[in-house]
Amino acid sequence: MIVCSCNVIMKNEIEGVIIDLLKKDAWQLITPGVVYHSMKKRGRCCGCFPNVISIIVDTTERFHRELETPDEKIIPFIQKIRAEHERCETARMIARHNRMRRSAA
């Protein structure tokens, strides 16, 4: 499945990069920027970033479950990532709403 149509990046490519990053440091904070930098790409329209964040969360959780990391370590880490994702999505929605209000005025 294509996640980023600007760079033609597939979901499995993103998952592979995330796994490679986690193998180097299982507790690092991976962002879309880190993923794209590792692929020697850059976000263009950045419309794919919310989906990339979801892939980061799912892949990170799966990685730690396969390592049999105890839930008391996984759950707070994943919750922090999800909370940051929700915060970013809220800010993005507010910005979009404000742009639409200004253009309508």
C-alpha cells in the first residue's frame, strides 16, 4: 500500500526503516522526519504524516511485543507516542479550521 504518493513510499518500506531504527535503539522517539531522513527523502506536502505516525505506533508496539518487553514498559511508551500524535492532529485540525474561517471572511 502506498502511504506517501509524493515520494511513492510503501507501507512496508516505512515499517522496515522503523524496525532498523528500533534495532539500534528500541526506546528512541521515532518521528516521520526521522523516518524520511533515514530514507534520504523529505516530506513534501506532509499529508501522509498522520498515517506515518500510526505506522510508527503500530510497528513500535509490535516490535516490543515480539521482544517480549513487559507491558509495564510498553504501554506507557506507546501511550506517550499516541498522545503526541493526538496533540499534533488536534493542532492540525485547528489550523485547518482557522484557515477556512479566514478564507471565508
